[in-house]
Amino acid sequence: MIKFETVIGMEFHIQLNTKSKMFCRCDNYSAEAKPNTNTCPTCMGFPGTLPVANEKAIEWTMLLGLALNGKVADSFNFERKNYFYPDLPKAYQITSSTNPPVVGGYLDIVTSKGESKIRINHIHLEEDAGKLVHASNGNYSLVDLNRASTPLMELVTEADFRTPEEARVFAENLRSIVRYLGISSGNMEEGNLRADANISLRPVGQKEFGKKVEIKNMNSFKSIERALEYEVKRQTETLSEGGTLFQETRGWDENKGKTMSQRSKEEAHDYRYFPEPDLPPFKPKKEVIDRLKAEMPELPSEKRERFEGEYGLTAYDAMVLTSDVELARFFEQGVEEIMKKESKDFIPKESAKKLANWTLTELLGRLNAKGISVKNSPIKSRQLADLIALIDEGTISGKIAKTVFDEMFETGKNPEEIIKDKGLVQITDTKALEETVDAVLDNNPKSVEDFKAGKAQAFGFLIGQVMKETKGQANPKIVNEILRKKLS
């Protein structure tokens, strides 16, 4: 039986969050704006209007290229990509796809199969088209030009992906990077990050690509992986049964869990590209590139390595914490708060690990369950640092801390206020705890006998009874010491 190798290339459209559009002064596209209210003669394609390139969008394109190890071109120009569609009033799109501002580059990713280097062919900059709104009865369509001329970067990879998982992980990493750079929200669900995939299969060992199928309408990371997994299965079955694959475009149907044929694509479209006559060629200045390099923030991979080395976190914890810029910021703000409390210019690794555990297990779990972003968390990093300090000081036990945490999450109150209001201060009075332990031993003679007979679990039972009597407020360490002393 012939074994097939999967070959995937990806294209990503990234909507930039500049204040104005790509070639005019209109506010950048907002999903909340009423149709056709965020427009001007330029982005509506009125005759006689002239485009003016958005300098910030060009800089951000170069910034992403530098972050992905690419080379900024010595010169590039915009051009007209000619095609007719109702949401494209000029009947052409201004783009830089054939002479892009960034060429080459790569991104290292880690999947369940190990590390992979995904090469980037180029990154170009262009304007978006408008949007068609179709009537539910199918009798007509309306055109909304609010989105027309919003700045888009298109990143085109080489066909280096060999599994759907690699494509998903790359997309997740790319979103993380653009968020760290502050150039895009990267939300696939809102269309700020759009992905298309080109996938083909070939016999293992063959160099030539098979028939390429383009997959569209993948609007989540999960959709990218599911759509490609389905397509691998479909193409494998077709080829194994002696069938023929055709070059075509297919759309992913999330509800049906399958790709659907949209149109054949045997020949490339002739867009009749020619240089945009109203915009001169751009020659990026060395001082601008040097400034962008100097302003480059710490990227996710760099931050992940630092979290492992500086804070002693596990590779997994560091990866999760740095996967989202807001989550990483929350953690580092917590680190700063703990350093202030301890009057140190560094954080003990044990304290950093506690902060990471509370952030990832308790906080992130509740945020995900409620669908709340870290940025809008009801618990702030300072409050979490305060809670950890109260545990370390012995004011409350770890068990009580979870009760306090629940209250903090629901109310946003500070931990000290909750502990005071509910009387949750940990009992550390040795004399009072000895009295409780004596009472527990008197009431559980069989457990005492079991412990003396060598049954270790009896000790845990007795500890539990003391904690029950004190409503979880007894200091576990002190209870442990008293109980062992009395039992000996």
C-alpha cells in the first residue's frame, strides 16, 4: 500500500490596528460602525481621488518581518491587482504582493512531534475589500464599504507543514507574536486574523507536489486543524482507491465537520498587475529599520526561555504563561508585587512557582470557564500576590486560601478584607490546638490503635478530624507536630 506525505502551505491575512485606514484618513474598520458610515471618497473609489500610504502600517509590516527573521527589502512598490467584484469599488486592489516589503524568514514551533522550522516566503501589505451582506431570502445583496481600505498584512509560508497540528501551532504562535508587537488583536473569530491553507498529498519520497487544494473559511485554530485533518483523510481515501484529485477551492463547514467544493481552480487568475501610478516606490531607511530593531519587545520564545531560567518554571508552565501577552503581563506584575513585599530585587524561585501555579490552575481555570479575558480578570495581580503572602506568613492555610480566592473572584475584594469579614485567620495558638487534638484522640481510640499498629492512613484521618473541628483554620504544620508528639 502506498504511503502518502502531507504537504501544507499557509497564507495569513492580519488586520492591523492602526488608527487610520491604509490609503486614506478614515478611522480603521470597526465592526460596531453602521454600514457605510466609516468611508470617504478615496476608500469608496471615487474618480480623481489619490491614495496616501499609511506610514505606520508599512513600519509594522517591517517590524513583523524582523520579528520573524525576515529581510526588509531595499525597495518595494505598491501595485494594482485588477479584478471586478461588487465589494471592490475601484475594480482593483492596491497591494504589494509581487514586490513585497519583507522576504524570507522563519518561525520555530514545537508540537507533539518535536521542533519544526517553518520558512516564510514573504510578507506583503495591501488594502482590504468591502463586505457583502446577503439577504436571508437570497434575493439581493448589500455592500458595506466600512472595511474597504483597512490595512492588511499577508504572510505566505513555504509548504513546510507536514501535519495539521503544525499548521494550528504556527497560527497560534503567529497570533501571539502580533499581540506582543501590539500591531493586531489577532482574533480569528472577529476576522482580524484569517487563514487559508493549500494542501496536497504525494507518495513518500516523491519530490513533486500533488494536486493542490485550497481550504478557506477556517475561523478558529481548532477549525484549521480539523479542516486539514479531514482533507488529509479525504485525499488519502481518494488516492488509495485509485481516484483522481483536482485543483480546487474548498470551504470548511464547521457544523458538518467537512470541506465542501466551492470552485475548480485549474488555472491561476490573471490579475494584470502593474505598478500603482499614484504611489512611488518605497525605499526603507536604515535608521528606521535600526529603530524598529531597537524597539522590538521581548518576544514569546525569548520570554519563555527567561521564565524557565530566571523563575525556575517548567517548560509547560512557561509556555502557557507566555502564550498570551496579557497573561504574561499579569504574571510579571505579580512577580514585581512579591519582590516589593519581600524588599528584594529578585523573586525566590519557590515564590515564582507558587504564583505560576495559582495563576494557571486557579485563576486561568475560572477565567476560561466564565469566558473572561485575563485583561478583564476580577482578581488583579497585586491581590494574588497579597494572597500568596498571607499563605506564606501563616495567616491562612492553603485550603482556606482557595475559599478566599473564590470570594475574590466573585466580588473583586482584597483577600485581607475577606479574611477579616469571615473570620478565616489561621489558628496558630499551640495551646488551643493541643486541646483540639486531645479531644480528637479521645473520640477516635480505634484510629489511635490503628496508627500504633502501623497503619499510616490512620494519621491522615486524625489530621482530617482536627481540621474538621477547626473548620479548616488550624495550621496544618503545627497540628502535624502536635499529633506526632502525642501519638509517640
